[in-house]
Amino acid sequence: MVSLLVYTLAAFFVVIAVMNFASSASFRGRYALVGLPIWMHWITGALELVTAALLVFPPTRFAGAALGFGVMMSATFTLIQHRMPLNAAFPAFISIALVLVAFAR
């Protein structure tokens, strides 16, 4: 069961990283909407790609879950701060799943 969750999260982070790297103007505009610099999608995409790679291997799984948790909670708090609580629900859910992965045996 844990393996399914781990690989699902890793695939999610790869897809989101690719979306950040190949982002359209409207996608990049979301970063500007919350006051982040236009180049932030590159940093976010790189962090998400590293998260996916770390999640796949058991010795680095905790580090991957911790990094992913940081990225997703940053997104959650940024969206809440900018009065977008419904948009914040999904990264919050992913954060909970990462906590489960981090402490699963």
C-alpha cells in the first residue's frame, strides 16, 4: 500500500515539475498573481523533480517527503495568505500524504 502511494506521489511531482518547466504564460501568471517572481516556476519545478527522485528510493524517501512537504506547505500557505483557500486544499492534501510516506515503515 505504501509503495502505491509513494509511486503515485513521485509521478505527481514529475508531472507538476514538467508543467512548471514547460509553463505557459498563464501558468507563470499564477506565480505573479501571488507576488512571486516570474522565474520562480524554474525553482519550483527543480524542487519537485528532486522530490520525485528522492521519493522513489527507500534510503532517501524521508528526505524526499520532507522536501515535498516543504514545497507543498509553501504553496498552501501562499494560497491561504492570498485568500485562495479552495486552491490551497490540494497542496495541503499532498502534504498529508507525504507525512504518511515519511513515517511509514
